[in-house]
Amino acid sequence: MFQKFLAAFPKGSESIAVSDPDLLARNLADQTQGPVPEDLVAFWRHVGQGYFAEGEIFFFGESGRYRDSILDWNARDFWSEIYPVPRSRAP
């Protein structure tokens, strides 16, 4: 399903599986009060999270060795100064 992505951006040594992609998606949907794209859930399910292409790309997921979880990252207080809260549906 993600063969072309992985061919272009191979998994790094810190890429790991997401233990429960559906739970992570439900928690993220609760946090943002919006839907989580099915493609993202499928990516977590089939590929995982972490660094790809020697650190060029990082996909958030659960808490990892080097990065916060997507839930922790989205909860950072500086986001409200940059972007509207997702649940507000503001432009």
C-alpha cells in the first residue's frame, strides 16, 4: 500500500510500529474534535511512525524515543498563536 513512499523514503532506525493506530486516531479526533484522515490511520497501521529517509521526514504517532506523541505535540500552547484551534473550523 505504501511501497512507493517507502521506496522513496526508507524507514530509519528509529521508525517503529504504532501499537494501536485506531486508538490513537480516536484520541486525536477527540482532541481536535475533527476527523482523522483514513490514509493517516492506514499509514500508522502499515508503516508506523518515526524518521524516514535518513531523518528527512518524521511522522508523528505515539510517544517515541526522540519525539512527543502527536497528541502531546498538538497540545503545545504555541499553536493557538499560529493557527486556529482545529475544532473552531476557522480559516
